[in-house]
Amino acid sequence: MAKKLFVGNLPFAMNDDQLREIFAAYGNVVSANVVIDRYANRSKGFGFVEFENEEDASKALASLNGTEQMGRNIAVKEALAKPERQDNQ
């Protein structure tokens, strides 16, 4: 089953491919995306990486949390479930 990780404190210059490359060393990455501010058109400094299985995600979390990437110490945690949106009616 797929497992998604939250990655915080990313360097603002990092892109999706660079994020994927860092995490691919620990297993099969299904997706890797850096969240972009649509108004400023630049990274918000965090992103998400989804692994094909939980074991690989756990290895990546344990190995990469607190490591330096492009001059910043990244924070890796399990991603929380996205809350349901409530439309105001």
C-alpha cells in the first residue's frame, strides 16, 4: 500500500525532480512534488513524496529526517490525511 511523506524546510530552489532523486535511493517513488505558491510562482518550502510501499517510506523517513539538502536541514514526517472541505452554503 502506498505511503505519503511530508517534507518540510525544503530549499526554495528545489524542484520535483530533485526531490524525487533524493528519496528514490530508498525505494520506488510513486510521486514527488514541491508545493508552489500560485501567486508568487515559487516554492512554499515544503512538499510530499509518495512511496509504493510503507517499508521504503519508513526507511526514507528514518534516514533523511534532519539531513542537509542544498544547505537546509529537511524535516520528514508521515503526511496527515487531507481534511475534507466544507463548502459554505
